[in-house]
Amino acid sequence: MNATAPNSVWTPQGWRGDASGERIVPGIANLHSHAFQRAMAGMAERQTNPADSFWTWRETMYRFAARFTPEALYAVAAQLYVEMLEAGYTSVCEFHYLHHAPDGRPYADRAAMSRALIAAARDTGIRMTLLPVLYMTGGFDERPLGERQRRFGHEVDAYLRLLDTLRVEQDATLRVGCCLHSLRAVPPAPMREVLAALPGDSRVHVHIAEQVAEVEDCVAVRGARPVRWLLDNAAVDERWTLVHATHLDDGEVQGIARSGATVAICTTTEANLGDGLFPLRDYLDAGGHWGVGSDSHISVSPVEELRWLEYGQRLATRRRNIAVSVGADGSDSVGETLLRGVAASAARSTGFAAAELAGDRLVLDRDAPIFAGATDGDYVDRWLFSGNRNLVREVFVAGERVVADGRHRDGEAIARRYGETLRALLTD
Ligand code: NGQ
Ligand code: ZN
């Protein structure tokens, strides 16, 4: 039996007693989201072609993206953010590229779609790092945007103006960062121009090395693998988040770790899209920073992201208990190693200060049978590695309670509007 207090606060240094008698863990930062894709979750699972792949999924996704208005985006994002909060995500990095009307023409308010996302975050109470995406070309060969990509596009000046417009909105729970869709979508010269124009503390997120074809095209056109090219051509540091970074050679693993950047691993989406497996063990050995994202939202659960991050490694290596780095308290727990990883990357990747994020907390359901007889030493493992019931009972963002008894305060009304919106979206 563990002799310490049975109800306590988890910190990366171990559990410590809490006067409230609750089991408290940090809120989880969701490092990668495309909110609109929540509306197509479970709807791209039919074969369209015997050689279905990421690239055929992308066509389905583009057809869906073409249906969104600012009002529909608001309704879908609000539902998604309720689901995130109830699952234990207290902040979201929203990688936003549906900027213009479907035909590519800007809305009268060029920030209309961004404002829909900000409103959804404010109305639900989730903390947000809004990352308006720079998207310019349809491939490494710099071909123009395809018909369905037109609503994503910006020239550099208009993009920088959008960032300026949105920065005015920043407050205690909203940050605005910068985002390059991918090396495919941003040629070298505009990339340099945008990076040079950013405020010194701006966060920068970028999709990178997710698919083998993308690595091959990059080698063919730019003479280097994507991560290698980025490390050699941009001042990648702890303000950067590399999304996916699935396909890495040893030098790239070491290079990202040395740069101080964070990798946003999107386990369930990477599985769903057939991307490949992130080299987690090598990256942890190199001392790399990482966090998780729910990306396309076929799952909205930090538990599932973290559980399958470990399980993917087990399946590939036929071993067990792989993501372990012994903590300051001597713990060799997989769950605590994973939780320490996501907790440590939250400030770096979102741009909020660690002191601000300290107000983001989850209270777990200490009365759930899964926790019977639990100790400080096995509580986190039981949370992450047993069962499928959501064990998050209360959620606090910036000290304010937004989920009680497992339910978001406005969940019913938001779900109703989502239902109406989706039915209309699907019958268009
Ligand atoms: C996206 N999603 O931007 O939504 C991408 C697909 C692309 C993921 N990579 C489109 N999971 O990469 O071109
Ligand atoms: Zn993405």
C-alpha cells in the first residue's frame, strides 16, 4: 500500500497532496486541429479506389471543405470544442486555412472565418492559439492552387495583414501565431519573408514529412528531405511546432531534438490516414519535445492519442513499456512519462506562459471503479491504459470551471445547433 495521501495533484515531479481531496492532473494541450474536419469524422471510411490513400482522402476532405460558411464553421467548431473540453483538452492550436469563400474570393470581412473560430473558442471556454495558415501553391513544383484549394490562398502581404487584424483580438485565453501549411504550399522566398516579419515571440507551426510521396518530392525539387531542408533554411527553435514529422532519418531526429522544436504527433489521424509511425523511442532518446493533436478529429480524446502512441510502438517492436523515461521522482511509469511529455510542451507550442496554463486542470472521477485501490504511483497509468469510459469529471480553464459532472455547461444547446448545421451541410 502507498502511504501517501490518496487524493492529490499530479505534477511532473510526482504527486503532491491537495487539500480538496481530489485527483487532479494538468489540462491537455491539443497541438493540432482542423475544426471543420470534425463534420466529416467517420464519413471517409468507404473505398473510393482500391488504392485509397491519404491523397484520395484529401479529395473527399476538399469536397467537404467547400461547403463551409462562417456560420457552419462556428457551429461545428463549438461542438468540437465542447467535445475537447469534456475529453480533457483545455487548449487547442487551431491550424486554420479555410479563409475565403468557396470560389476563392475573400469575404467582406477577410477574417470572417477566423472570427467564427475565435467565437467558438470564447463561447465554449477553451483556450486557443489561432494559427492562420499561409497557403500559396499546390505542390513543390509551385503549381497554382487547384480549384478546391483557392479558398485557402494568400499572398504574403494579405497574409501578414490578416495576422495584424487578428492579433488585436488576443486576450488571456487567445493567442495568434503563424502557420505555414507545408513546404508543398509555401515556396522558400515567401517563407523567409513571412518569418522575418513576425514578432520575436510568435509561434510557428508547419505540417511536415507526413507522407512518403511528400519526402520524395521534396528531395527531387529542393535536394533534401523536408525536415533536413527546414532545419537548414529556417531558424527552427523552441517557438516551432513540426506537425507529424513522421518520416525522419537519424540526422533529422537529432536535428529536431537539438533545435528545441516540438513535434505534434497526431496518433489517431496518422493511423486513419495511413501515414506511418513516428520514431518515438529514438526521439525520446535524443531528448526531443513532443505533444499530441487530434487533427482530423476522428477521435477527440487525449487518452486515445497517448494510449495508441505507446501501442503503435509496441506493435512495431513486439516489446512493451516503451515510452519510459524515469522521472524526477524515480517513476518508471509509461503513463507518467507520456503525461510529462505533453505537459512540458504545452507552453512552448501554444505560446501561453506556463504560469497561465497552471490554471488549466482536470479533476478525475476518483470514485470510478477503475481507480479502486489506486495509489499515487499507478493513478495515471490506470487513467490512460484501462477502459474506455471518460474519467474526466471537472475541467477548469484559466481557473474557470467549464465542465462539471463530465458535461460542458452549454453542451446541449451547442449539440442541437450542430445537428441542424450538419443536416443542412449534408443535404446541400
Ligand atoms: C490538412 N491534414 O491540411 O488538413 C491536411 C491534409 C494536406 C493532414 N495532413 C491536406 N492530416 O496535407 O495537403
Ligand atoms: Zn493537419
